[in-house]
Amino acid sequence: FAAVRAAADGRGVLSPAVASRLMTRVRTPAGPAETALSAREREVLVLVARGTTNREIAAELFISEATVKTHLTHVFAKLGAKDRAAAVAVGYDRGILG
């Protein structure tokens, strides 16, 4: 009944098993399958880090600007970044950019 009283008092209640699983999940970094960039996405990120524009990236990699934007969208999603600068910062933090 302690859990019922705790909930009634507005305190959170988790069983030890659930709390343990939750903490394990929080402490464990995302697996490579969840955040791994493709080779092309890494290439695009490296060029972004150099300050290259989408047009210049497209010309260098022989792809369209739309494809560059698609790669960047995937990079942002995988790295949890909102823009180019954040993606580059995360890339350095995770050792993707050296």
C-alpha cells in the first residue's frame, strides 16, 4: 500500500524492475544502427564543416542540390541537430569529424 500512498501524495512510483530498465536505457548510448551515418552522409558533413555551400557540395560530389539537402536532413535527424552548425558540433563531439 506504500505505492498507493505515494501516488496519492503526488510522488512518482516505479517498481524496482522498471526503474532499473529505465536507467539502463538512459545510460546506454544509442547503438550504431540508430545513429550511424552513411558514407555519403559523412562526406556531406565533412564538406559542411569546411563551410562548403550546398551548391558546392553538389558539384564536388556530382549529385543534385536536392540530394545534398536530403543527405543533410538525414544527418540532422541522426545527430539530433537542428541546423548545419549544430550538426558539425555534434560531429566533432562524437568523433565523426576527427
